[in-house]
Amino acid sequence: MTLSETVLLVVELRNTMHMDNITVPWFPDFPMAVGEVDIEDYLKHIEEAVMEVDNCLYPCGLSNIEEEDAIDCLGVKARTAMLELRDETDCSSTQPTAPRTG
């Protein structure tokens, strides 16, 4: 995974964490289908919302997210990592490249 791919994933995660609700799987006692072939067959015959987790198919739905005061969605370690990634990205994109020779 490249640095730019990692940054894009973190940005998407942060955007998701700022939503009022997200789609989450509901875990009943047994999955609706297990394995690639069974999941594909099952999906041909249903119209309800489902989510695949670890090659198992589960029903899913919206879950409300409650905001807590004075808590940022990124923890201290994640914030530090993002600041370091940002600084590295900024430095590498703003440094002039050496002229080509030959």
C-alpha cells in the first residue's frame, strides 16, 4: 500500500466518523450465506440491505452515532501518525526535483 492510498483511507475513515449514522452489519446467530458462491447465489434472489464480513453475508442497517463532547474522532496515536504523513507528503511534493541530464 502506498502513502497516498493510506492517506485516502484515513480521509474516508474520518469522513465516515463525522456522519450522523453509518451502515453496520447485524450479527444474528448464523450468517445468511457463507462463501463466495453461496453469497453470489443468495444476492441474486434478495433486495434487502446486506453486508459481507469475512466471507459471510449478514443483514445490515443504519446505526445512529452519538457525539461526545471534547472527544475528537482521531485518537492521539492516529493524530500523530496523520500529522507525520501530512508533513512527509508536503515535504516530498514541495521539494524541487533535480533537472534531468542526458
